[in-house]
Amino acid sequence: MLDSRIILITLLIKLGVAAAVSSALGRSREFKNLLFRDERSLTQTLGLLAFICVPLGLGVLVRVAVSNFYAADISFETTIILGILIGPGAALIGATALSLPAVFHGEFLALPFLLAVAITAGIYGRFVDKEEVWSFSPFVDLSLYRWVRRTLLRPRIDRQILLLILIVAMEVLREWTARISHRRLFALVSDSWLIRLAIWTCAAMVVGIPLKIWNAIRIEQSLEEQKRLLLEARFDALQRQINPHFLFNTLNSIASLVRFRPEQARELIVKLANILRKMLNEHDAFVPFRDELATTDDYLSIEIARFGAEKLSVAREIDPATLEIAVPSMLLQPLVENSIKHGLEPRIAGGVVTLRSRLERERLIIEVEDDGVGIDPGRAHSSGVLQGNGIGMRNVRERLEVLYGDAALFEVMSRPGRGTKVTLAFPAQIPDADHPASRATLTAEPRR
């Protein structure tokens, strides 16, 4: 018979062992992927069992090898977790693995007892909703309070309380078997009812602690997935918004030439067809900057034909190192369109649109500048141009925010009568693999 103080210390350490092992496993991405799958192959099930049973099997080995160190053995509670989370078949395999160190130590009832626990827990797990399993609370007093309150208001079978009763009943059976089998089965045994109550309560809490820790991780992953889907939906909506806007304005440009310069209008229609074909054939969220410049050149060709080469010209200051960097598709065209429409078109003499790119400390800097009329403060506040609130400008700004968050810069600087410059800055790489836009397929070679 163990001293009561040793038992109480052992119970406290067991709670710590359960929390430490659960937290350590929860930091493994592979473990989380295996644990939270709706369906698993045999290989994946065995991998999940290895994650759980290897460290806890070593705990059983430590318990039988080190005198008076009983807290490392939580094989009983682990078998229950395997049964309710993975199923009876996997729990039987796990129970066998966990009982082997004890069997080799002479505790021959460890294997049949844990197999019986695995079957019991597995049957329970098959007949309850997984959400009820995940929501099992280690705080037994609160569970009892909720059970009493719910039962008085609406009598029904509470499966969480049923799990609590099963855990306590199997712990009582383990204690009784250990008493009569003369060390053929390990259990903490005491004649004090208070200590025995603490042992039963600890068993339920050791089952509940991993469930609570892993459920918190599961909920966090679910929230991240919902956030990812929301960002994906928002990004797709913004991506779709730019196409009709671009098409509407380009068709207006062509319409102005149809009657007076039909041959030139035909050439522009061919260029527009090329642009639309490219947009329809490419579904990537990202393209090499080289391809983005090519698409912008097609658009500029349309606008130069409309205005005339004497009124609209294009200058480039492009760093060759930026050409293969991945950028959000349809990024430049709205900015160039804004420069022509608001900067150069109102100016009688026309002007120049300058495109610049460079790398600064692993950030891609893109500038679109014109020497047009600029934006006077009154018109800027009323139209929101300086804040990027026009349809095309807002689209670019919001897409950068969705993709890069605070790492992106969108800045509009204008001097009335001297021109406007729009500056973009963002990391020179695609966002991380969990980001919705990372679905894009990107090749280093320019598309033809």
C-alpha cells in the first residue's frame, strides 16, 4: 500500500505529464494532420498510433524501471483516448503496444485489461458524435453541475457524463483487480476514500486534458481555414472586378476610333482580343513581372493609338532583376489607366507615363508616374483619388492588403500641374503556402 502523500504527488505529476505530452504532440504539423483527418488509411492510422504510443510506452517503461516513479504511466487513460478518438481497432493495437513493458515486468493482466478498456472506449466512440467527445471537460465538478441542471430541466442521457462514469468505473475495476491479483496489474491503491476519489477524478482529468488541448488546436485550425476561405473569396471577387472595368474602358477607347479610323480600330480590336485571350487562358493569381509588363504594353498600345504617339508616350526604368519576380496579375493596368484618364487626358499636350521597378531589401518597388495635370486638393478629397478609392485604384490597394497585409505599401503622391506618382511596395515572393493565392501555378518562363 502506497503512502497517501506519494499518491497525491503522483497524481499531480500525472496531470503535468498529460499536459506536457499533449502540448508537445500538438506542435507537430504531421501529428495534427493525422489526428484531425475525417478518414485515415492504415498507414496513417499506424503513424498516428506511433506518435502517441511511442512516448507514452516509454513512460510505462520508466515506471517499471524506476522505483516509486508511477506518474509516467498513463497507459490506461491513453487507451481510452485512442478508443474514443480513433476507434476500437486502433485502440487494440495501441493497448497492446502500451502494455508490453508492463507484461515483460510480470504484470500479466496489463494486456487483457487494456484490451478490454480499448474495446469499451472504442464502442463508446462509435456511438457518440465526435463533437461530444471533443467537448468532454476535465473539470468534473462543472460537468456534474451542467448535468444536474440539464437533467432537471430536460431529462436525457448525457453522453459526456456517461464517458465520465465509464472512466471512473474502469478505474475502480483496475484498482479492484490490482488488489486481488497481487501485482499482476498496476494501479494506485489506497484505503482512504478521499485518496481513492482523487485517483478516480485524476483519471478523468488525464483523459480530458489532451482532449481540451487538441480541441483548442482543432478550433484554431478551423478558424484559420475559415479566414483562408474568406480571404480567397474576397481575392476572387476583387480579381473578377477588374476585368469588366478594364473591358468597359477599352471598348470606349475603340468606339471613339471606329467611324474615323476604322483600320486603326481593327488593329486595336486584335490587340484587345489578345489581352482577353490571355486573361481567359490564365487563372493564376500571380504572374512573372515580365508577363505583367507585356499585358500592360498591349493596353498602352491601344491607348497610344487612340491618343496618338505625339500626345502619349511611355518611358521605362525597369530593373532586369525584377522581371522574373512573381506579382499579382492585372496589377499595373489599372494604375496606367488612372494616369492616362486623370493625368494626361485633361492635358492638351498629353504627356509621358513612366514605369519603374527596383528591388530594395527583398521588397519589390513599382512606380507608375505621369507628368499630367496632377490632382488638386479639392478634387482629391471629393473623388478619393489620393486614397486610391477609384474602382481600379481601390482594387489594386485592396488586393495588396488581402495578399500581403501590413507588409504592402500603396502610396499616391501628386503635385497639381506637375503630375502624379503611384508607388507600390511588397515582399518579393508569393505569400506562404496556407494563403489562398498560393494556389497559383507560376512558371519562370514568360507565357506566349
